[in-house]
Amino acid sequence: MSKRTIPAGLPEPIINENAKIVLSRRYQRKDTKGATAETPKELFWRVASSIAKEEDKYTKSSFKSGKLAREFYDLMTSYRFLPNSPTLMNAGTDIGQLAACFVLPIEDDIEGIFDAVKHAAMIHKSGGGTGFSFSRLRAKDSVVGSTGGVASGPLSFLKIFNCATEQIKQGGTRRGANMGILRVDHPDIMDFIKAKERDGELNNFNLSIGLTETFMKAVEKSEDYDLIAPNTGKKVSSLNARDVFNILVQKAWESGDPGIVFLDRINRDNPTPKLGEMESTNPCGEQPLLPYEACNLGSINLGTCFAKGKNGHDSEVDWAELKRIIHLAVRFLDNVIDASQYPLPQITETVEKNRKIGLGVMGWADLLYQLKIPYNSQTAVDMGERLMKFIQDEARSASKTLAAERGHFPTYPESIFGETNLGPYRNATTTTIAPTGTLSIIAGCSSGVEPLFALSFVRNVMDNDKLMETNPYFESALKDAGAYSENLMEKIANVGSIKKMEHLPEALRTIFVTSMDIEPIWHLKMQAAFQKHTDNAVSKTVNLPSNATKENIWDIYWKAYEYGCKGVTVYRDGSKTSQVLCTGESDKKIKEEESVVQNRPDVIYGFTQKISTGLGMLFLTVNEMDGKPFEVFATIGKSGGSITAKAEAIGRLVSLALRSGVEVREIVEQLKGIGGENPKFMKKHLVKSIPDAIAHVFESRYLSGEHVNVQVPSLNKELCPDCGQPLVFEEGCHICKSCAYTKCGG
């Protein structure tokens, strides 16, 4: 790639420290030795000039490409707007693939399945993410007519896709991410719902269940619904809808997976229904697409659209500036469609037919801070709905302008717009609220329409130096209130929130709320408010405290359906073994020194308890010292070598934990409730697995029969594999706020 000539007088972009790291690692071009080969200024000019160059194709355009390139450069370097990551990475390069979101079909035959695997690999290599519906695949144990054999079912092929992604991600610029969706009326639905019960399974996939209105009505009435074989269209069995919904809620409570999408609602907003149904979304769920369709996304930083009134009064959104940004951004995104080189001819054809773009937002929490509006208030919800309506209206207006200059999207006459005489538009869709984890780090703003995850936190930098990161609007408000001090900032960084700091002014504690300060219903109301005026969908996580109940999640799922959302993702704090809290309080819980392992004496006494399990009779020997358990031997009769080996391994690890000083309660919390393939009732107790049996014995003997609630300790944080910093879960992905590593899936 030859460097583009940078015009004289082009200003240097102002870049925050986090953004420097992110741009250097993930966006700036590298030479053959892996060294950075362009500056941030060159990066932004590369993108601006290559996208503006497409303007020369249109003689009726009101812009010249040279002037437009400068407009695009200023738009990006002022962080008022940024395109999706593939555009920043690849615009003006030989790769040339600029879209983020793709959906690929999976046909019910071996050729179709492995074509999809190949096509996904090509997309991941270019920096895109893929979504799939596995609903067309026949159920496991179905007869395969061509061979006389039996089908292995969607879940077996899902594992093949996951494995392929695992290999491709190692050589690409971005980690491959996928969405896997199965209709709720597929015969294998129960296996799919439980597919990620074991931590680490299908780690390159987000999973969602495609719910239908027929199913939701059956849930409401606690009625049975039909399971339909996709290869015959015939009913094969039925399930109670409420029982299935309960299991969905249970799994969401346990780990956040799978999510749910409302297929009928998605297709009700399909602008081109004559071209087919939407079966799947992109990896984070905000972009429903037809098979072989792609969409390029971009986000406006709402934090830059604040108009401060005189003396700080009558502050408002800068609607004129927002309008200017919207119209430039829509032109930018439409040009991206022309500039992009798609990896498959089928994708190129479908994209050019519909020309979908997805203009979204970031910095919403920052704008609310400036407006002094609490996120968890009806005022904020109303403002969100008003603002998104403005963005959608102006985006469609900009699309009309482009249609007058360039022509409408080719399928416009047969689209819902053509049939109702709306438009004509250049683009079949114009708005999407996408995740902005990486973009928001570059722009130095809050992510998407999420609340801030912490007001202040400590970030480890090179040589173990620590850098305090504080939201600038919060820091300014503290100083205005005369409450700022270094000592206070350290205390806030320790917990991330000021909710319980009653010595601070109430107005501050009301306005500057964080994600975990907010009751779940406000997360959902905000998502619904933005969804009302978004063509596609909204990426948003409903955050829940660790003590949230399954009833809380049931309520969220049901209200998401009632409120008109197209899907919903929940995350209960601590629900995964990899806790992602990113403040100092959890770090204190990590022991600074390893415990000393006690030596075993020559003679030791204990007891052996017999427990009936679904895998055979378990003989659990527990030896004690000073009345406390010291070591465990677990042997199981009449089982294969693998089961015997696992029982022995569990016993050895529990023994090591006991001799290292780990408390019985902690062991019970870790082992209790672990499920197995053959649970079995023993008297009044359900023995779910060998580890669950050990937990039952320990709980009964050493905790005086006390019932231990299963909680995942908050010290189990998942760390970024690139820089070692804790990950934050928002917008459906684990995100590193230090280096912008993202993991959408597992």
C-alpha cells in the first residue's frame, strides 16, 4: 500500500493515551516485520480520502471528493463520528473489506454446511463477524435419505463452525465472532438451549433462541406448542412452552447464554420481505440480515452534541450540529458500500441490491451527564426516544438526498417503501445501535447507549505503573461542587460508583450513576426507547446484580417482548466463572501470597460414605485433622476408566485445596450444583454429579446442614489475553477498556 499524500495544513488529531494503544495495536498499518508503518494522522487520512474518492462516481453530487475528504477527516478526528472497525482497518488497503456484519445461510446438506464454514473463514480473515441460523438443519437422528444414515443435528455442526473460527482468529486482525440462532420450534431446541452449560464450550459463539409470537402466546397460557421437522415441515412432537421458557430463564441466570430474539418482530420490520425472511443476526444481535447480506455501521458520539446554555442554564442537545453530522455520516456510509470489496460474489450482489447502512450512537451516558439527567429516569428515556427519532428522520432525509443524486436502492420498487410510496431512499435501512467498545475507547466516550461501567478506575500501564482513569464530566462536576480530592478519587476507583457515598451531594449521586447502580428495568426501558426509532436493532446489555433471581430475568424477558424489543441480552454479575468486575474492590480479595500446603502425617483417620449417583455407587472417603476435612478419596464402582479417572482427579484437587487452607464453605460453593449427564435422586436430595455429591457430604457434615447458596466468587475475573487488564461485559461482549480487545462469544 502506497501512502496517500497528506494535504498541507491538515491538523494533527488529538489522541488520548488509551486510543494511542488501541490504534497502534489494531488499526495502524504494519510493515512486513510487524512494525507500525503509519501515524494516526495517516490512518485517518487514508480512510477519509479513500471513502471520499467514491464521490467522483456521481456527477450530480453536491461535493467534490477533495473537499469531502477533509470533511470526513475532521468528522473522525474530532471524534464526532467513527465508522466500524473494518473500515478503519482496511479502507485504502489491498484488503478493502469494510463491512462489519454478515449473515450466511446454512443449507441442509453437507455441501451447503461446509460452504458456510469456508465462507465464514473468509469473512473472519477480513475482519467481519458472521451470523447463522441452524434452523434449516434436520434434527439429530433424522434419517438422511441419500445415505440411509442418521443426521447428527445442528449442535454437532455448530461445534465444527466454532472449531474453524478458533483456528482462523489466530491469523486475523480481529478475533472471529459468530451468532448461532435456532428457532424455538426446532426438535433439537432443548439441546441447543443447554449447549453452553459447561464454561468454555462454543467460546466463539453467542447463542440466541429465535422466539415466535405463537410460542410467546403459548407461554402466557402455559400451553404446549409444536416442534416441526425443518426437512419435512411436519410436527414431530410438542413441549410445554412455559417449561421451555423457564429453562431459558434458568440458563440466562446461570451464564447469560443463550439470549433471545423475536423473529416475528424482526421480520415485521424487514424492508424487503419479497427477498426472503430474516433468520439470523450478526454476532451481537443488533443487525438482522437476509442470507448473504452485509451491513456497514458507524456511530455518532453524542457527547460532542451538547449545547451549553448561558451561565450553564438551559443546556440542550445541539440539534443543528447533530443534523450536520448525520447527513455527513450517511454519505460516508453509503460511500463505504461502493468502496468495499466483499469476500463473496453473493454478498456483493445482495448488498448492492439493498444498500443497507446502520448509523448508530455512542456517548449517550456522557450526554446525559452533561444534561444533568439521571440515566435511570423517565426524563432520560423520553430524551432517548426523542433523540433517536431525530436521528432516524434525518438519516432518512439524507438517504433521500443521496437517492436524488445517485438513484434509489435497486429493490426499492418491491420494498415496503416502494409499495407505500415512501421515499425513494438510497438505503433500505439507515439506523442501527451497534456495540462501540473499541470505537468508544478511541473517541474517549461511553459505549453505545450503555451507562458508564465505572466513574473512575485504575488502569495498569507499562512497567506496572498505574494510571487513574476518571470520566471527565464527573471530575468536572466534583470540582464545581468543591468535592474533588485525590483521596476521594482513589476511593471511587476502588468501587467505581458513588451511590453509597452519602457525604457527597445528593445531586451528584443521582446524576452520576453507573451500570450496576441502575435497576434492570431502566436498562430495558432505555433499550426499548431507542428501538422505537431504529430500523434494525439495538445492542444493549441488561445488567443485573449477583443476587438477582430467576424471576427477575423472567420479568425482563417478558417485558422485552411487551416493550417491542427485537431481542435482549442479560448479564448477572458473577454468573460466569470469569467475573468481569473492573474496579479495585475485587482485586483486594485476591490473596497476595500463596497458602502454605500442609504436609500429610503418616497416620490419619476419617470415614467413608456411600452415595448413589447416576454413574454408579460413589465411595467417598474423607480423612480429618482436628475435626476438619484434610483429604478426600473418591472411587466409583462399575464405571469405565474415564469416570474412575475423573473421580480420582476431583478427589485429588479437593484434597489439595483443603491442605492449602481453602475453607469448606468455599469448596461447597464451587462444587454444589454442577450438573452431569445422569442426575439421580438419593432420598430427598438430587445428586447431579460426582462434584455435587462431594459438596452435599461436606455441606451436611461440616456446615451443620446449613444451605449454601451457590455464588461465583467475584475474585474470578477474566483478564484480557493481550494486556492482562480485567474485561468488562457490555453490549453483548467482553471488552478490554485498556487495549480494546473484544470477545463476542463464550
